Amino acid sequence: MNGAHRNGSRWTSRSAVHVVLVLATLYSVLPLVWLVTSSTKSLGDFSTTGAFELGEWNLGTNVGDLLAEEDGVFLHWAVNSLLYAGVGALLGALICSACGYAIAKLDFPGRRALFAVTLTGVLVPTTALALPLYLLASELRIVDTFWAVFIPLLTNPFGVYLARAYAEAAIPGELLEASRMDGAGELRTFFTVALPLMRPGVVTILLFQFVGIWNNFFLPLVMLTDPKLFPITLGLYQWSSRVTQFPSYTPLVITGSLLAVVPLIVAFVVLQRQWRSGLAAGSVK
Amino acid sequence: MTVVTDRGDSSARRPAPSPAPRRMGGRAGRARLAPLLLVAPFALLLLATVLVPIGYALYLSLFTERLSGLGFSGPEDVFVWLSNYGAVLSDPAFAESVWNVARYALVHVPLMLGAALVLALLLDGAVVWLRQVWSLAVFLPYAVPGVIAGLVWAYLFSPGIGPLNDVLPWDPLGSEGVLPSIVTMATWQWMGYNMIIFYTALRTVPRDVLEAARIDGAGPVRTALSVKVPIIRPTIFVALVFTVIGSLQLFTEPLVLRSFTGSVTSTWTPSLYVYEAAFITNDYGRAAAASLLLALACAVLSALVMRLSTRRSG
């Protein structure tokens, strides 16, 4: 009797847990489902069919219209986003790893000061930097160029913080000593011994910096006026601000949004094991 | 401007008095150079894109542009002490932006972090089918750029297009409803990310500690509240700092909503205020002062949160 009662209450609490999880998942996923169903609709179906129903299949036409708009400017945006985020994250992750490794494992003058300044850098709001960065860039005459967006986004103080944690956890000091005994220089030791050991951490930094740059909006908004240099986010924002006057932009904005989101979701799903273990390593200080 | 640049430069690369590492022979020079080579790229970036700009903003905030004399020689920069700060602090539009962001943070921060923590504890503690699938699904909104999240929700909120306008107890794009709508958007975006962070931290709780709690007769809820949560406190506080700072900088979501509703003014949050002052009105002094006040608020609040975290655990 008692046992049955306990089983019953366990069963109820188990169902309650799953109800909570289902609700959280619906909240998280339904807007994305809406994005998928909406990008398959024509402008007419968009306002006449239900939000999550499929109308007439129109995705092909929508993508075609999107790619044709303004002489294919969307493709420019996609390529730009890939360059800003792809090259930026690769280079940024390498720079962070080198610095984090040096702070964790090497002795050099100013090491503590550098780490302290880096930690403060994590807390500086981007809003506070936008105006001075813009004015400095205009003095260097690089406003409205690739570099005005690319260079500031390379700076990733949080990446250095993570890299230091990974280096401390993953690299035994004896290994570095052994490498030095073999006559390898410090730089070579970093690239051949330390970097491979830090790999899950480096992949995590890379992925999150990629997302950070891909999703960034404020800096391009401030720096760029030439649509050919826009990343996807800024381009879609510009189109969306015309929607009230010109409803025909709606399918473009929605289909463009879907195409901008899909690569990131795929990356997170495919690289799941990597970033999960990377986050785990980072949380153990 | 050069003065500021020099100051920023020297403070970042101040030669430290610490003794050189003990190394023998001719390799000493190279060995000391190598760490600096590894560090240099990041140090230079930090200097050029964070420290110098902050110094420059400080400089800008003390000047204002005025037409000199009869206005023949064009505008010139005049040193005005702290009057830009005074102008910002006495501006009703700025006060309103602070009020908006304060109300937003007071709802969003506890709601989002609380939900993330509960979900993480459920995933960690309860018997759950398909654990990976749930956590990934809830995490996905993090991968959606803020602009696109804003657009998707703006459509979902729009009367006649999205279903939410009929369902929600508030008017999602009305002047009073816009705040809960933005909370809904931001919570959607960050809940899963923080859930994963908490969940990852919970996985590191030693199993023997949990076993001991179970033997002492603690149920799952009791174990969660009095064993697990205290152990992952540092993680929670770090998340709290980042969330508070992020909330104060609220910018993208309200800006995107501006295309869909007139309820969001051009100075609705402090970040929008800075953007408006800097790039629409071109009042650099006022913009710099407002942005530094925002940075100061971030610094003070994060110091406060960290203080709280060490005091309670000590």
C-alpha cells in the first residue's frame, strides 16, 4: 500500500517534471517553427493562414526573390557575415589561446596586470565603446570599411579568461619542461604541445566567438553605410525598417532570417559534444 | 587626444618590477621574449579597441562643441568640466530610459535566471527521458541573432499576423505592454544558454556528496536547494553579473521593435539614448558622458554582485 502510494507520487512528480520541460521546449522552439512555416508562404498566405499552418509551398519563390533583390545583395551579406565571423573567430580564438596559455603557464613581466585588465575588459559595455571606436576609426579613415568591423570584434577578453582556465587544467607543467629540454622554443612548444592539448577549449572559444560576431549588430550599425559591406544582421534590420511602408519586404526579411539562423543551429547541433565538453572544462576553475 | 593615447599606452604596458625568470645562458633573452610574443596580439587589441576608446570617451565627455565668436571660424571644442554629465543626468529622457531598463532588469534577471536554474536542476536531478534533446532544444534560441529574434517576436506580437496578440494578457506592442514583450524576447534568448551553464556546473557536483545527502534522508528538492545550489553558487553569481550587465545594455530588441510600433521612443533605453545622442544629434560630449555613466553603472553593479557573493559564502 505504502509502496504503491510512493510509486504513484513518484509517477506524478515525474510527469510534472516532463510537463515543465515540454512547456520550456515549446516556448523555445515554437518561434523557430513559426520562422520555418512563414518562410514557405507567399505574402498573401502570410496574413490569411494560421501562424503555424503551412500555406501553399512558396519557399523556392521566396528564396529566389531574396537572392534577386537589389542585385543579389543578400549573398554579399552572407559572404560578409562568413568573413567577419569565420576569419574573425579563427584568428580571435588563436590570439585568445596564445594569451591565455601565456598567462597560465609562462612567467613574464606584467602578467598579473594584464590578466586584471582583461577581466575588466569583460565588463566594459559595448555601448560605451561604440562612439569612441567610431571616431578613432574615422580618424584612421577606416570607417565604412571591412576593418572597422573586423578588428574590434577580434578582441575577446572572455575568450582569454576561458583559455587561461583550459590551459591551467589541461597542460601538465612537466610536458612543457620536457619540450623545452628537447630544445624546442617557447613558440614551438605552444603550437606543438600546448595548443593540441587545449583543443576542446579552443573549439569552444572559436564557436562562441563565431556566434558573437555573427550575431553582432551594434558595431556594423555604427560603422557601415555601404550595403555591400553589411553583415546579414544589419542588412535584414535595414529591410525590416521598411516593412511598414512596403509590406513586400516581409517575405524577404523572414526568409533571410531563416537562412541566417540555419547555419548556426546546424553548427551547434553538429559540434554538440565539442562545446558541451568545452563548457564543462571552462566551468571547472 | 594624444595625451590620452599615451596615458592608456603606458598603463597597459607598464614595465613590471618583478625579477626576470631565472634562465641560463644566451637563451634567456629569447625565453623572455617568447611569452611577450604570445601575449602581444591580444594586448595590442585590448589597448586599441578597449583602453584607448575608454580614455577617448573620457576626454570627449569633458568637452562640448560651440560656435566661437561670431561663428565665422566654425565650431570648436570647449572644455566644460562635468557639465555634459550634468546635462545627461538632468535630462528627463535619460531618466526615463534608466527607469525603463531598471524595470526591465528587475523582471528579466530573476525570471530568466530562475527559470534556467529550475530547468538545469530538473535535467540534473530528475529521471528525465531524452535529456540531451530537451537541453539542446531550449538552448537553440541562443544561436539566433538578436536582430532576428527581435524580428520573429515582433511578427508574433503583431495583430493580424502573429497569434500572441490575441492570447497574451497584455497588449504586446502597446505603450505599457512593450516592456513585458521585451522581457519575453530576452528571456527566450538567454534562458537555455544559462540553463546549459548551470547544468554543466551541476554535473561537477561530487557524486559522494549527493549520496551522503540521500542517506541523510534528503529528498530531491531538499538536495537541490541545500546541497547543489550552494555548490554551484560561484557559477550562478558569474551568470548574474553577465546578465545584469547585458540587461543594462538593452539595445537591439527595442530598436527592432521601433519599426513595428510607435511605443518605443528613440531614447527608450540608455544605449538607445547614447546612439541617438552620438549618431543622430551628433552631440559627442553628451553621448560620451551618457555612455560612461552606463559603464560606471555596470562596474558598480557587478562589483556589488561580486561583493554579495563573497560575503554570503564567507
